[in-house]
Amino acid sequence: MKRTGYLGELEQMVLLAVLQLDGEAFGTKVLEELRERVGRTVSRGALYVTLDRLEEKGMLTSRLGDPTPRRGGKPKRYLTVTSTGLDALRRSRTAWMRLWEGLDSVLEQQ
């Protein structure tokens, strides 16, 4: 059974990074995207645990590319956000926007 509860921070970032990579998302590229866009360094192990969890929840799918000699015959695991993942991101964004609402003056104080 697929769970579709709330997304954790890393789950959100991973889904957004996959979307940013527009069809060219695989592990190393996602790690680079997170490092470049948000300055977050994530271990390869933590990323793959997160990818597996998102796939289990039905928010992400993966497919294997062709094996390449450069990778020792291992194929890349290409990632795609599903409609369930998009819905979860929209819900998360709405929830965060509601929580931020009205706090500009408080957060701008020095």
C-alpha cells in the first residue's frame, strides 16, 4: 500500500531537484543540484534511502538506462516525479505558505 502523508524536508528537496533536472535526473545529478541550488551536502546513502522511500510512497518512479563501460557496466537510475509526488509538493507548498503568512514583519526584525 502506498503512503502519501506529509513530505519531509529532504524528500521535498529531492523531488524539486528531480523536477529541476527535467528528465535527466539520476543520483549524482540530484546530489549536485542540491549542493548547487541550496548548499546542502547529502550523503549518497541518505539520497538513495530517500529515493527508495519516495518510490515506495508512489511519488517517484525510476527506470534504468543503458549500461555504460564508464560506469563499469552499471546503468544509471533515471528518476521521474509522479502525479502523486506533484500533488504532495503542491500540498506542502500550500501548507508552508499558510504558515509563513503574516510573519514578514516578525522575520524581518533584526
